[in-house]
Amino acid sequence: MIATKIASVALFSCFLFSCGEVVTAGAAGDPDASGVDVDSGVVDVTASYDDPAIQDLLNLPDPAISYEPELPTHFLGADVSGLDNTGANTISDNGATLGRVLFYDTLLSFNETISCSSCHKAASGFADPTVLSDGFGGGVTGRNSMAIVNLRYYQNGKMFWDERADSVEHQVLMPIQDSVEMGMALNDLVLRLQNTEHYPILFELAFGDSEVTSDRISLALGQFVRSMVSTGSRYDDAIVAGGNPMGPFSGFTQAENQGKGLFFGPPEMGGAGCAGCHMAPPPNLAIFQPGRALNNGIVNASDSDQGLGDVSGVTADDGLFKVPSLRNIGKTAPYMHNGSKASLMDVVEHYNSGILAHPNLDPRLKDGTGAPIQLNLSEEDKAALVAFLGTLTDTTMLSAEKFSSPFR
Ligand code: HEC
Ligand code: HEC
């Protein structure tokens, strides 16, 4: 354990995390029965975004930008709200604003060169256009960076390709401490932030007093990444305009509608069967993500990376990987946990003719003999699928001020 007492009031806390897995430093606020700091939102009137210590560095309005998402009707049903993994860390405008500053701040890495946004770039759908990402010290990550979008609707709440983080709160502290990514000990980060002029003010606005703790860093980053909800793609616009999901959308091109039919159509009806794995259970039309990890034949059984199986130790989990949301997928190339597919056309060709055999390959991707399926799509079908996936890009979200860098 690397954490030390940093102040006389410091308490060692394991409220959010199982002790020993993630090192937390510093004191948390009053835990409620669920064990989560609940004093966020209690704002001391003396702290203000107008403080020159903030305004010299950060372009933040007073009051904070609203992080309340404006959810369209297809997000309002229990089929969507029932998936929400927010728990006790409800999003406040000041909490998410602090998370936004932290997300874009290179102070979070050992040598102050790397921020979360170095590997999660807005223009790339909050993923990274390289196969593997550069860390703070010249090393590269072991897997492709994951897009950040609609994380709050991943039902089992687990994060990373292999689901090794139990929650968003648990996940956000891991890249900071990762020896390749940011290389920062949490207690050093707490001291570093406490010694700035602006962070104590931002923590006071978010949590009611100026104390910087690793629990609060986790809560604020968790609020920010959970607030990154996409509801404004052309697909959403068509649903909001009353488009019948089973028929063609009037705002779509012929190719996009053909691709939509293939995406949602089951293979036995001439479709490509994508929705069977990439949508939350029907009647859900909003969430382009299932609730758990699956095996789509990207690796065979001898690959050194078996995803969930390496974490759980269960053979039946070998080759299973978290399925990221397909929202903004047109922006997040390269694809898959290993970045092995350079384009969406390569992804479609994978399902068409390139699925690898694996003992745990999902039955939906096997033919009657147990071999990987071949979809036998025409070139036109493949292009149509790619065109449909492009309708899931949400330029409003990707260019929103509240998700952009606040640094001047
Ligand atoms: C050096 C590059 C890098 C940096 C810096 C980085 N990440 Fe990541 N991030 C990745 C990679 C790579 C993955 C996938 C790793 C894996 O699954 O093994 C990932 C995964 C994630 C996920 C999981 C998404 C999901 O759907 O499960 C979240 C959330 C995330 N990062 C947030 C952050 C935050 C917050 C920070 C800053 C504190 C950060 N990342 C810093 C590269 C980076
Ligand atoms: C049996 C379930 C299943 C089916 C069917 C399926 N997928 Fe996937 N898909 C997955 C899994 C699992 C992953 C992540 C695998 C990995 O990274 O190792 C994935 C990943 C993807 C990705 C890359 C996501 C990213 O962020 O890198 C795209 C794009 C995609 N699938 C599109 C499709 C399309 C298009 C179809 C229909 C032709 C389809 N999928 C059918 C399970 C499935």
C-alpha cells in the first residue's frame, strides 16, 4: 500500500473500492449507508468560478454548465432507465465540471504530459485513432483505447474490455496509477492538486469543502464520464421524428435504410444479425450495447489475450470481451480490443468472412456444423451496413462545450 496519511484529518477509506485493489488516499466526506460520499452538491457560497485563480486558467462560466441530459422519448422508458449504473454518485453540475477539468489536465500524469483526453479524444469519439495509445513515459497501452459514450447504460456497470473494473468510480482511478498510462501515485496526486490555487476552489464547489481526496477525484471523474450521453445522432432524430424502426426512415438515404434493415434483421430473415448482440434487450431502441461481454471470434483460443477469462479465471469466459456502444462508431477507428480492424468495412468483412473459431464463440456466429458463419454479403450490403453505422455519429455530443477542454 503506497498511501500515507496526508493530513491530521486523513482517514484511510475503502468506501468505494474493495481495499487492496485500488489504493485510495485522503479523507472522504460522510459516507451514507451505501458507503458513498454524499456531500456533493453542498456548495459553500464563498467559492466561485469567478475567482481569478480559476479564470486565469480555465474558461468556466458561473454558474456551471448544466449536465442534466435532455433525454428524447426513446430514452425515457424503464427499458433504458433500468440499465443506468449511476448508483449513489448522482451527477451534479459542479461535480461534473470538476471531472471535466481533471479529465483534460496533464497534472494527472507523473511527468505532466498526459491527460485522460490524450487517449480519449473528442474528435475520435473519445477514443484514440492509434491502435495502441502512448503513455506518459514512452510505453504503449496493451489494448486499443475505448470510446467513452453512454457508459451509464452498461447494465452490469463493469469497465474495460475485460470488465476488470467493477464500476466507473473504480475504473477512473486505474489509468492514473497505471505504470504505462499516467504513472501517478494517488497520494502524490492529492498533494499536487491541493497545492494548486484553483483545485481547492473547484473541490469546494463540488463537494462543499476544499479538501482534495482520491475518493472525490473518483466521484468527480465518474460524474463527468457518466454525463457523456449521446442522444442526438441522425438515427435518434429519425426515431424522434416518429420513424417506424421496422421500416425505412424518411431522413435516411437508400443505403442507410438498407444497412438498417441488415443491422436489425435476423440472419434467418436475410439480415446480418448485428442487433442481436449490439442492442440492449427489446423494446430498447436507444442503447446500442448489450449488458455483458461476448465472444465474436476476434481471437482464437491460443491468443495471449483472452479478455474476461483472464480476469475471472473461468474457461467459459475465455475470448469474451466487453462490447462497446456503437454510438459514434464512425469516429472511433481502429476497432476491437486489439485495434485489429482499421475501418468499419474491415469490421463488416470480419463478420462476413473472417470470424475465427473459438470454443466459446457465440452460438449466433456459428453455422449448423459449429463452424464460424459466413454472411455472404454483397459489396452493396457491406457498404450499406457501414452507411447505417455512420448514422450513429452524434456531432452535437462530440462538439459540446461541456465535454470539451476547459483550459484557456
Ligand atoms: C495512455 C492512454 C490512456 C489514458 C491516459 C487514459 N485512458 Fe482510458 N482507456 C485507455 C485504454 C487503452 C482503455 C482500454 C484498456 C483495457 O480495456 O485494457 C481505456 C478504457 C477506459 C474506460 C473504459 C470504458 C468502457 O466502456 O469500459 C474509461 C471509462 C476510461 N478509459 C476513462 C479514462 C479516464 C477518466 C482517464 C483519465 C483519468 C483515462 N481513461 C486515461 C487508454 C487511456
Ligand atoms: C455474437 C455477438 C455479436 C454479433 C452478432 C455482432 N457483434 Fe459486433 N461485437 C461483438 C463483440 C463481442 C465485440 C467486441 C469484440 C472485441 O473487441 O474483441 C464487437 C465489436 C464490434 C465493433 C467494434 C466496436 C469498437 O468499439 O471497437 C463493431 C463496429 C461491430 N461489432 C459491429 C457489428 C456489426 C456491423 C455486426 C453485424 C454484421 C455485428 N457487430 C455483429 C459482438 C457481436
